[in-house]
Amino acid sequence: MKTITAADIAAMDKLTRVQFATSLPGAKPVALIGTRSADGLTNLAPFSSIVHFGSNPLILGMVSRPDAVERHTLSNLEATGVWTINHLHPDIVMAGHHCSARYPRETSEFAATGLTEHFEEGFHAPFVAESRFRLGMELVELIDIPLNGTTLILGKVVLVQIEETALAEDGSIDLVGLETVASTALDTYFGLTPLGRLSYAKPDRPPTRLP
Amino acid sequence: MKTITAADIAAMDKLTRVQFATSLPGAKPVALIGTRSADGLTNLAPFSSIVHFGSNPLILGMVSRPDAVERHTLSNLEATGVWTINHLHPDIVMAGHHCSARYPRETSEFAATGLTEHFEEGFHAPFVAESRFRLGMELVELIDIPLNGTTLILGKVVLVQIEETALAEDGSIDLVGLETVASTALDTYFGLTPLGRLSYAKPDRPPTRLP
């Protein structure tokens, strides 16, 4: 095993440290966050910091980084109270990654990358039509983290759209069937292969693989 | 596409809603969090809410749920200021999942599941010897989320141990080579297959696949 100490991390150049740091969580989700400004400009940005915060109410969080540049996603969702989470599959990974480029506010990443806007009645933020698994979110709370200027965005899931065959009766979602993509760092993408679903763990016996 | 509304979510029975809710982030990390109480009792618990909060200083977060039961991980890391994050590979998924069983505080999940404690000089929390990719963490901040009683745990990475061949000069980590496991819900595990590393995205041209 190789050991990297706090001193080694501090001595890394900036790009190396960012690559290393963003790989340490291991496998991460990656989805396109869709927002629309109050005056109607749409925006799409990839986020890999999406995390479950609660099941009742159903709360997901994500982290907005303290970029020197404008944070279009954060300002749009703060102004309008809504956003979408659009999971990726291999056919849209390239376009999704392209959304991480620093476009000016007046350029929609939909137009720039060829992804298609999809709107639901009464919901201000755009979904990605090509996504097979997408969520509509309502803002619940923004928590500023003074330590490093990031903002934790907490939202309630108010709408889920998913391919019919991917949702089971028991609430399970077939990520392999959807070809849902995982990521690490800010530039590396993976497919998923099944290792199995395991039984509810009890102290007195090892779990078993469910059929 | 199937549409699930907020009303549909509210009408789900508890187990279905938990399965559904914990699947919505898509592919998630999953790692064993190692802690040791002030009086020396070790604990291991799987977490799938590990998220990058910053690269300088290098901060990771994770979410402690508002369980009715005692939160051994949270109380240990609050008392001692340190914990470990141990990534899983297929050979230790079963033992890792077994650590989610509700053991009493006086039972170490290491002893109960057959995983091996590994200690580093001067660091109070136990690492999992079988893990190929493990982090030592120091507590920076606990943020209570009154909305649902969860706690966001923020820590600084102070030590990384990883198989020699998996860390590249540029800070990249080879998750496929390490056979790092991803997860969804609280019971489903995946392997990773490479889809590629993409070039830094620029507005005026699509990204390309890096060699």
C-alpha cells in the first residue's frame, strides 16, 4: 500500500489535488441539474455530489462549489425554487460532460450541446428529454458552509419520471437496466454491473444474496 | 415513461418509500466507516452518503441518519475527533453489508463479521485491513439539519492508503483496477466498467475521450 499524508496532500499542485480529492469518495452519482432563470433562460450543469438526506419527506442534497465564476444553477434555483436532476446513460455522457464548460449566462447548455428541453405543466425548470430517469425538486433549505464557501442545497422530490420497466413494485430502481452512469473525479465515467442485492442484515447470521 | 408524483410518494408504504428514496441519487459510493470509542470499542458501519465538499482543504462530508437507535459512528467520532473511510471490493461486500446489522454497542463489527482491524501509529480509529483504498479523517464540523434530524459530518482527509498501482502521477485513482464497489438503495451493490475519461470541457467544441 502507498501512504499519502496530509503533508503530501498540501504539497500537491492544484490540478493534481483536485483530481485526487474528487476521486476520494470513490464511485459517485453524476446527473445534469436543470434550472431556468426567472426570465426564462435555461441552464444545465453536471453535479456529482447528490446525496440522500431523508425518505419522509424525501430529501436529496447537493453541494454548490465556491467557484470564482457565477453559480448559475444556485442563483436560478434560489430565484425560482425548483430544479431537475437528470440521470445520464452512455448516449448522453459526452453532451452531459460538455455542459461543464464555462458558458456565459445567456447561453443555454441545451442549445450548446444538443440536449432537448422537456417541460412538465406547472413546473418552471427544464428536464432533459433524453434522460431515462429524472427528478423534479423543490427547494427546502440552503445551508452555507463558512469553512470553504460551499452551499448545501436541500430539496424535496416532487416528481419522478422513469422508464416503465425500471421501477419495481417494492420501490427498487433497476440502474443496470437504465444504463445509469457513475463517475469519479470531474472527468471519469463508468457503467454499472450487478454484484447483487443482499438481504436485510441481522446480527446473528451473514446476509444472503436475494434472487 | 412512468410519472410518480408527490402524492404517489406520500402514499407509499414505509419500506417501499425507503427503497425508492435511497435509489434516487442513482449510483452511490459505499464504504465502511471505522470508529473507536474513547474507551477502545471499535465500530464499523456502511455509509453511502460520502460526498466531496472541497479540495483545499480536502473536505469530505457524510450524513448521519436520525435513527431511533443509538448512532455509534456519530458518538464515537464526536468523542474522539477521527474516523476512517474504507472502500469495498467484491471480496468484502458481504462482510461490509453485515456491518449494517443492529449490533449492540459492546459488539465490534470487526469481530462479528471477520474483518481485520488495522491501526496506524497515532491515529485512534481503526482501518479495515482488507480494504484496498482507505482514508483517515479528522472532524472539522458537525451540522445539524433540523428539518429531519440528520447530521452532516464534515471532515478533513489526513491520510490515504491505496494500492501502489492505483494512484497515477496526475492524482487520478483507478477505481476499476481497485474493483471499487458502487451501491444504490441500502442493499444493492455494483461493479464499475470504464466508459472513459473525457477532456476538460470548453464551450466551443465537444469534449474528447482521453487515451
